[in-house]
Amino acid sequence: MKKQVFNAEKDGFCGAWYANPAGNKRGMILMLGDSAEDRMAVCGAKWLHENGCHVMAMSPDKKDYGHHNYPLERFEKAITFMKAQGCEKLGVIGASTTGMLALVAASYYPEITLTIAVSPSDFIMEGFYQDGKDGMRERPGDGESSVSWRGEPLPYLPYAYRHPEYWQKIREESKSGGDFIASRKMFDESERRHPLQEEEKIKVERIRGRIICIGAEDDVLWDTCKYIRRMEARLDTLPHESSFEAWLYEHGTHFAFPESMLKKMLPVGSSLLVRMMFRAGKEYPKECKKTRVDIDKRLQKVMREW
């Protein structure tokens, strides 16, 4: 698949442009994986191509899933390029931390009229690194937000623990629950120690167009369904120019992806990955797959209607 690569130093953002050979006037900003050129990004782009979109994959760096003071202005650079390519409709899709980032970006850039967030939070997270310091896979930043605006970190919910206790707690929770990775208790403890403040919440009321938030009750990374319900309740009390849809499922894990997208990423063993990563995926494989199939069907309908 042909691509045009961008880097932050030269172009103002890190990304890869995957033009749809069929040609169209819709473009999606895609944030999956730790690189705009890795398998997750390429397969996500192929899925979006099949659903009639050009794709701009974006990532914090060449190969980095850490998020610390990610400049929101990078989206402006990407949007300008996409418009120059003839994109008249712009959307954004992200999952997990980038589900949060998709919502934040859409709240700053009104050109975005379709926002899809898989397993998001409703608040801005503290920044984090995945640099293996002191043998820890991940660590919190030192007073850094996950996102910045005009050179200043945006207010964030601080993690309950600091380095190295942060990753030690995640490992303990993962082991005790039988998951490859789990941090839901840590996020609950973070809110207990630091009740969420208004300035830390994502301003979903500023997003235009259609917002779709997808989550599963058995998500062990964080309580995404609670966060999605809070966003829905927030919009009930504030004026807004959007339609909000909460697609909530009992089973689906943190990997609540469209089934056909996940199969592109892993043609053999896509369901096995979910079972290996999460205990809920192992205990409820049929239910999790049913969720992904339903998400797939519904999202493809959304793309046709957009």
C-alpha cells in the first residue's frame, strides 16, 4: 500500500498518508499502534479504505506508544494537508489512550465531524513513557500531561502512584486478575486520591457532528463504560452541536475493535490474542466475538451514512 511519510521535525507531525486508490472526499485520522507505519496502522487504514476513506495515520513518534505533552497543533498540520488532498469531510478514530486523544483533538478542531473512540477515558491522562527505565515497561511522566496546547500541558488526572511503584502495581493487578495487563484498580485509586476536576475533563460539548464511544464492562485497563456514561451525562446538561452514541457491551475487553479490522491485523489467531491478553476473553470468547462482530456491522453502517 502506497504511503507518504511525515516527521515532526520537517512537517510538524509524525504520520503516514494512505490515499484511497478509489478516490473520495472523506478522510479519517487514524491512531492505532505505536507507529503510523506498523501493522495495526496499515491494517486499520485498509479497513477504512474498504469503507470509503483516505487515511492519515498519526503517532507520537516514529515508534513510540508513550504519550507525554503530545502537541495538539499536530492535528492542525495534518488537517491542512488532508484538505489540500481534497478531503471535504474529516473524522478521527482512536482506541485506548488514543481514544482519549481522538476526543480531545475533536474538541479543539471543529473540522472533525465524525469522532470514534474505542475504550476511551473522559479525562486527560497524565503523561507516560514506555522507555524501560529501571526495568519497568511503563512509567508516569514527571509533571507532564499526555497532551499539550500551545506549548503548555493540559490539566490532567494524576496517577495514584509514581515510578517504579506505578508499574509494580500494574503487574500486581494483572497477575492477580489473570490478565496480561490490567490497571483498572489503579485508575479507580487515582480518582479516589484526586477527585476529577472540571479542568481535567474532556470538553465533549465542543465536538461537532457524530460522536461514537465504544466500551465493554469487562475492560480491565480502566472503567471505560463509567467514563462514557459520564460524557453522555455531561452532554445532557450542556449545549452542544453533536449527536452522542454510547455503544456499551457486557463483554468485549479493552480490544473492542471491529472484527474484520482485527482479522486484518491477525489473519490467524485474532480471537486467540484476546483470550491470551484478558481473562474475560478466555472465559467469554463467544460473547467477545459477538461484540466485535456487532461493532463491525454498526461502524460500517456509520461510515456509509457519513
